Amino acid sequence: MARLARMSEQSDEMLEVKREDLMRLREEAQDIAQEMEDAIEETKQKWYDAARNNEPVTVTPTKSNITTVFYGIGWVPYWGFVADGHLLTLPATPSGLAEDQLAFYGMDLTGEPKVR
């Protein structure tokens, strides 16, 4: 019986220690959460103030401020025709896009209606 009483007393002591640890951890978590909320409010206020303190700046473009980085001429071949009263512009490359667009109108690449 003494052994059972001793074990019960030990588990009560351990339970009390764990409860104290839990209370301490909860207090720490509350303190950390409050610090985080304070930091968030401080940051919000800082950026709110920064956004309100803006001044217009006049930028006058000149030729010396403009730099050409890339120059070239591009050409993309395409087919243009009328299908079912709609003007179609299709790429003249084998991308598959032309077939998809024609299929939408029920036609094939020859411009003839598909037989269903």
C-alpha cells in the first residue's frame, strides 16, 4: 500500500509540475502574441505614415534619358480569309492553332466545310 501511495504522490507532484509548465508556456505564448500584435501595429502605422507623406515629382523626359536596348523587325506569316461570314486570321505555321480555329467553324484547312 505504501508503494501505491508513494506512486500516487509522485504522479500528483508531476502533474502539478506539468500544470505549472503549461501555465508558464501559456503566459509566454500570450506575451509573444502581444509582442507580435504590437509589432504589426507599429509596422502598419509606419507604412501608413509613409504612404501619406508623398510628394509629386515632375519628370521631364529628354532624348538623353532614352536608351534603345533592342531594335529589330519581326514578321509573322498568317492566312486571312472569310469563313461563314467571319474574318479569320490564322497562323501560317504548323502550330495546330489553325486547325483548332477552323474546327470551331466546322471547316478544314482547305476552307471547305467538314462532312459530318
